[in-house]
Amino acid sequence: MRLNLILYFVLIFFAIATVNSEHQYRNNYSRLDIEYKATSELRDEKTKLEVEESDKSGNQRIQTIASEKLKMYVPNKKQVKVIK
């Protein structure tokens, strides 16, 4: 009788431990999934920023700024002097 009672409590203890372990596993998996989503969003944002940066440093933009803001222009052949 006493042995049955001890085994019963051991069984209950391990059942609770198993449920607790499963609960922790699911919580950790949920957190991992959230972090994967955040990582994916950050990668997308990084890609967007890299594209934006390459657009801002493109030759066409530089040429536009040079001609409009700095009033620069491409000289014609008569204005070019070659120095040797």
C-alpha cells in the first residue's frame, strides 16, 4: 500500500514535469518564431536601404545635382584645352 502511494506521487511528479517541459518548449518555439520574423523584416529593410543608397549615389542623380544646383555643364570641343 505504501509503495503504491509512493509510485503514485512519483507518477504525478513526472507527469507535471513532462507538461512543464512541453510548455517551456512551446514558449521557446514561439519566441524563436517571433525572432525569425523580426530578422526577416530587418533583412527586408536592409535591402530597401541598400537600394535607396545605390539610387542616391547613381550617376544620373550626381549629374542632375551638378547641372541643376551647381550650374555645371559639359564643355564643348572649343572650350576643352589639352595640356601635355
